Amino acid sequence: MKQLVAMLAIVCTCAFASSQAIAQADLGLKGAGVEVGMVSPEDLDATVGFGLFVDLGTIAPQFMLEGYFDFWKTSEDLSGLGEASARDIALGAKGKWIFRTSNPRIRPFAGGGLGLHFLHAEVDIPDQLISGFLIPGMTIEDDSVKLGLDFGGGMNVTLNERTDFIGELWYGVVSDVNQLSLKVGVLYKLGM
């Protein structure tokens, strides 16, 4: 009987705690934004990256969710032997833990997330004339989809009641193409 009462007490406590967490959640489309910055993929030249993101609200008062779409492309001349290029289109979600500060307009954060990376690599080799022999050119391509882990942080700064400025630094762990990105952006709040 004591075990039954103890189990009932544990179940009631867990149900109450989870209902409190759900009551504090404020999920939904809260805002949308754009960002631009530098992306440094591993073993490739740094390039400009672009992104779109959406504020999906909060799970708890200090923990927000964000969905994102990022794009970058880089190309490199192979010293007259052709050109190599690579691109990444990423779709994912991030969780951000917002730190409390004395100034409510400045909100630093740290976070992590998961993303699907649609990677494309290509090498174009033009026709080569070597010692009077014509060697035909070719194009070699590779496409892959890889899961990536994102770790990073940054700061949201409220500009006015409808707009936030965002600066952030993220490191993406993606097989064969780990990447560091430093971006700035603007978040436009919806439904105020």
C-alpha cells in the first residue's frame, strides 16, 4: 500500500511539473529575420553566407526555439587546371538559452541545434593541350545530405518594439565540411 501511495505521489508531482512547464511555453511564429556573414568551411576558402530564420517562441521563459535556412557557396581556381566549387544549403532548428542581464534590451545567448546539410561539390577541368595532344575536359560532381550539429552563441539587441539586431557565432559539425560562421542579422517581430 505504501508503494502505491508513493507511486501515486510521484505521478501527481510529475503531472503537475509538466503542466507548469507547458503553461510557461509560448510556441508559435513570433518573428522572422534575415542574416548575412562570413562562413569558413573546413579546408575551403572563407565565403559570404546568407540566411533566413524564424523565431518559434519559447519552451520555457529563458529557452527559445528557432528554425533556419542557410546558404553559402565558394569556388577556387586550380592554377589553370580548372575550377572547384562547393555549396551548402542547410535547414534546421536551434535552441537558445537566453541569459538574464540587468539591461532587458541586451540578451546574450548560448545554444545548439541540428540541421540537414545539402552539400554539392564540383570540379570543372577544361580541355588541355599537352605536347600537341588534346586531353578532353570533364566535370566531376558529388551531392550528399548530411546531419550537422550546431554549437554557438551571440546576442540579441532590441532596437525598437518590432525589431532586434542579432550578432552570432556558430560552429557546425558536419562530416567533411565543418564550418565556422560569424553573422549579423535583423529579426522582425510579428503579432505584437
